[in-house]
Amino acid sequence: MSMRAVVVDSAGQISVAERPDPVLPGPDGAIVEVTASGICGSDLHFLEGHYPIVDPVALGHEAVGIVVEIGSEVAGFAAGDRVLVSSVAGCGRCPGCATHDPIRCVSGPQIFGSGALGGAQADLLAVPAADFQLLALPDGIDTDQALLLTDNLATGWAAAKRADIPIGGTVAVIGLGAVGMCALQSAFALGAATIFAVDPVEARRARAAARGAVPVSPPSGQPVREFTDGLGADSVIDAVGTDASINDALDTVRTGGTVSIVGVHDLQPYPLPVLACLIRSLTIRLTTAPVQQTWPELIPLLQDGRLDVSGIFTTTMPLDAAAAGYAAAMSRSGEHLKIRLQP
Ligand SMILES: [Zn+2]
Ligand SMILES: [Zn+2]
């Protein structure tokens, strides 16, 4: 049997390819029939040639679906269960995974859709250590919220939690894609009073302004200092992860403040101005979301309406239209913020 999978080949071309059906990845694994998947900003690195591609890569790490096959050692799930899948996978058995942060897995965490594990933009996804990676779809959580819980909301939430946001403080969020919008809503939930929403695209700034943020065109340093009596922002969240956005973040944060970076950089080193950061006593944090660890915090906030992530998914396309979906994502327009692919 074969299935469809979105694949990027060595030339950076996107196609929907026939692939053999995945097999159970061991007795602790499961096969999930994907009912919806998201295109993530980090997927674009493969297509835009920032990472070397040796073999074609099956893309996608955000999946919601139905369990169709289950290994004999899986305790918490059965065929037919509706689930979401953490974008980051751990072994589920080690002291690192015991913290519910797959990044700490002592065997090394893996991310779906980046080579070793299968891609979520497909009909079927093989999930190792299913008891650790899967979550039964919680009551009152819709498909878009569930997809955001696999990655972007966990990332935005972690970015905000690690930004040392003072209650009543000022925050700048650089980059108003899906992660940036999740970070913005998280920062408000964590007590920020004023949030500067920084993006070159007017429609993206307008979307953030509609959520109560102050829209700012990059570079953000000078306008944010003007708003803050010359101080700069208490906390800056960088949801872009380029040299330019990090420079902007360092210029926008106040002396003694925190820069929290979750945008995914390319493979090149970044020339950190160490002396200036030292003299200004900056805290700089870089974070991959501890996805499973965020669920007990985020799910009640979503269920009770304390965290509003509506409107982040702007576009739904069939899986077969993945090439058009990626073209829309790469346009980074105001219209297409987050794209959902439907097998
Ligand atoms: Zn991602
Ligand atoms: Zn582990």
C-alpha cells in the first residue's frame, strides 16, 4: 500500500509523492491517519535552501489525526482515538523525557518532517513512543487549536515564559507570523501591559493591533525607545531568527532586559556583539519548545478562553495543493498567516 506525502527534493522542489505506507516504529509506536497538518515557518528553510538536502525530505511536524494502528506496549491509546502529535519527539523512557520536555531526551530529540522521522504532511504518520508523543484531543479544543498545540503555540508560550516579562511590563514581539501571534497572546496572558508588534507587512501589524498591540515597522529600536521614555522594552521576543531580527531585538531591549529567541536561524553563525551585551547586562535565551510540558498549562487556558488563538490559521488547502500552500507561505503576506493542509 502507498500513501501521499509532501516531499522536498534536493533541488528545493515541493511535490506530493507516493510513498510506502509507514510501518509501526516498534511495539511502543503508533500509526496516525493525519486529518490536518500545518505548514510551519521552519519548513520553509528546507525549500529555501538554508539546509543541505541529501535525500528527499518528507515535510511537516504539525499533525492532528486518528490512531489507526497501535503497538503492543502502548498503554494510553487505542485505534480510533483522536489525537494531536508533538512536533518534537523523545524516547519517552529516559530521565530527560521524565520532565516532559523532549528536548532533554538523552537519546537526542527528533523532529518530525526533518529527515529521520516521517513528515506530518501526509496521509499517515508513524509515531514512536506513542504514549509520550500523543495527546488525546481534549474537550473543547478545535482542530486549529490542536495543530497550534503541536508546535507554534507551545513555541510562542515558551518564548513568552522565558522572556522575564514583568507584570505590567513592556514587550516587543518581532515577527508576526503564527509563532509571533501566539507569543503576543501569551505575553498578554502573562501580564504584559504594552506590546509592540513588529513586522514589515502592514496587514500583519494590523492583525496584531486588532488584538491590542502597538504596531511598529522594523527596525523597532528607535520607535520603541520613543514610546518608553528612552528605555527600550523590558522583554523582546524574536520570532524571526535572522541576523537582522536578532540585531533589532538587541537594539530594542532595555539595558538589563531579556531577549527571547525562538525564530529558527539558518546554519550560519551569528556575530553576537558580546561586549555590548555584557556592558548592558542583557539576558539572551534561545528556546525550542518543551511541547509536552506546555500542554497542562495551555489547554485549560484555551478551554476557558483566556488565550485566544483564533484567526491565526487563515488558509485551508487540500494536501494535493501543497505546492500552492508553500508558495503562499513563502509569500509571507498578510493574507496567508498560517496554512492548514487537509489530506
Ligand atoms: Zn515548526
Ligand atoms: Zn528520552
